[in-house]
Amino acid sequence: MPLLPDRRLPLLYAILLVDVVVGAAVGPVMPEFVRGLHQPQLWLSVGTGIFLGMQLFSAPLLGRLGDGYGRRPIFILSAVGTLLANVLLLPVRAGLYFVNRVSDGLTNGMYATARSAITDMSPPERLFRNLGIEGAIISLGFVLGPMAAGVLLTVLHVPPAQQATYVVRLAVALAALNVLLSLWLPETHLQRNGVRGAELRAELARTVNPLTLWARLRAKNTSNPGIRRIVLTQVALTLSTGYYFYFIAFISLGPMRFDARDISYMFMYFGGLSIGLNYVFYTYFADRLNQRRAIIWLAALGVPVLLGYGLVGTSRPIFYALITLDCLTLSLIQGLLEGRLARRTTEADRGEIFGLNQAFQALASFATALVFGSLSVLDLRLPWLWFAACLAAVAVLAARREVKHLTPGPSPKERGATAREQGNLSQ
């Protein structure tokens, strides 16, 4: 059995890579699904909000199932869900786009489960490195997805009216490949105890109530102080990184008027630069830095970058310069937060904590999609003010030190009584 542990991590990275490639490949053609609707930028944002909002209750449920039955079944379920969701995009219709968002969001437990699996397999000294590689893999997917779509459209000389159909067919083929890879993945979580039907029903009832999610997070924070602060900081980061989903609407429907090929080239540059920077940062620097201070500085330096996107106008050189600064600052934060959270989990509750974290991120993603969608109706530049304000909140939350939970000691009167009792016993 010596080959079993050796292939798990590379195979897991391959599954993540293909999953990101599938999502990134269809990204440049998503505006085609809503282009005929009134206020298309709003409907594109609504679709994004639906996709991310569905994870509010599905992510903790899948995380709990991963703790009870293992990570492998969740990967298989997520891969099959992605395949079916992409099949729903054929033909290119606005209604099917929204059905796709619901279907894909319901089974999108891939990333919380992946972080749990990586943490399962990683010794403490390699945890940040392995999670950093995960970030680089995701960045690589954002390169290869648009690259594959761009090459397909260019080599086959696909006319604009058929571009979305060709790209979706490519995504379906890759999603089918990921189902096979997920079936091949060995299990990483060995302490499985199953989950009863009553427990699943109770879990589902809890996940649809944000107040219950908050209570569960507080309970986890009581036994392990620091988890709540990290999750809240990730919520603020998720509110700010909603611009990833707004990018396509902004550059395709705004002053720059990027077409599908332009969008593909932009993501290729963005992702390619992120790969190199994430690899270098998490391989050589992340473990040697004060992670909390690094988050503060990276967030603070990223605020003017987000403001700059809103002021770029039609200048593509300035836009690409901002992307470069983006990769050097706020794009490095996510892995640091994930590493800090992973260090506070245990084998028994790792999937539940990552599931809770993803649920809060889904809630934040849904909220930020509603906000930037509404603001974009007024002016396509206004959402960048919102994203910058949320990133500033990341710096503020990271700067606040976690208050340690101390057990109150005895009062002076109680200490005196104890001393007298000890004196009596010694006589």
C-alpha cells in the first residue's frame, strides 16, 4: 500500500485544477446568457448571488457528511453536480443559466472539503505550504480555463453567435473527466463514524438559519479561541473579493467593452501572475512572517488598488498595472487566513469548521452580489467603493487582537478562606 498516500495530494490538486478550469472556461461567455435581458449586469450579479447563496446551507451539510463518511464521497458528489450543472447550460438560454446557478451551488462543497483533506494529509510544518499550493492551483485554473476557451474559439474560428455553445461543450467534457478523477481519489479521512438521518435533518435545519450558524461558530470559538475572529475576517475578505465575480460584467459591459477573447487573455495574465507569486510567497515567506501583520498590510495596500479599478476608464495599460498590484497584495490574503484557521481545527471537527466557514463566506458572497448588482444599476463604478470599504474592514479586523478567554480567579475573601482551611488542615 505504499503508493496510496503518495498519490492522494497530487490527485487532489488535479481535481481542484480541473474544477477551476471548468468554472473559469465558462466565465467569459456567461454575459451571453443574460445579454438580451434588461439591465444585464444586474441579472449576471443575481446569478452569481444565487450560486454562492446556495452554499449557505449546502456547505455545512457537506462538511458534516465529510466528517461522518469521508472526503471522497463529497468530491464525487461535487464532481457529478458540476457535470449536470454544465449540461444544463445547453442550449444558451437565460432561464437555464439561473437553473445552472442553483444546481451548481447545491453541490459546490469542493473547496471546503479540499481544505479539510489537505489538512488531513499535511504535517504542521507543511500545512501553510500545501494550502499555498492549493491557492496556486486555483490561480493556474483561472489561467488554463480562459486559455482553453480562447484557444478553442480562435483555432476553430467560432462565430460570436456560437461561442457560448462551444465553450459549454468543452466544460461538460472536462467536468466528466473530473468525475473519473474523483472516483480514483483514495480517502484521506480515516476517523469516520457515520451520520444518522436525524442528525442530517437537524444539520439542515440549523444551516438555513444564520443565527444558528452564528451560535455554532461561538461554540467552536469557546473551545478554541480565535476561530470566530478568523471567520469574520474571511467574511469581510469575501465581501471585498466579490469583485472577482463583478469583473466580467464590468469589463464586458463597461467602458472597456472586452469581448470573450479579451476576457480570456485578461484571466490568463491575472492567473499566470498569481501562480508565480503565490508559489514563491507560500513556499519561502508565509511560514517566516507574522501572518496577522501580513494580512493587515496586504489588505491596507490593496484598498487603493480596488479604488483604482473604478477609475481606470478605458485605459488597458493602467488596468493591467492594477491587476499586477492586485496580485502582489490582496490576492495573497486568502491563503494566510485559511492556514490560520486550519491550525485551529482537529481531526474530529475539521470538515464541520471548514463547512461553517464556507457557509459564512456563501452568505457574504450572496450579500455582496446583491450590493454590487444594485450599485451597478446606478453606475458601474460604484461597486468598487463597496469592495474597497470591505477590504479596509479586513485590515481593521486583523489588527484587533483576540481577547483570550480566562477563567476568573477567586476573590481576595475566597483566597483568605482557602488559606485558613489549608492552615487548619496542616495543624
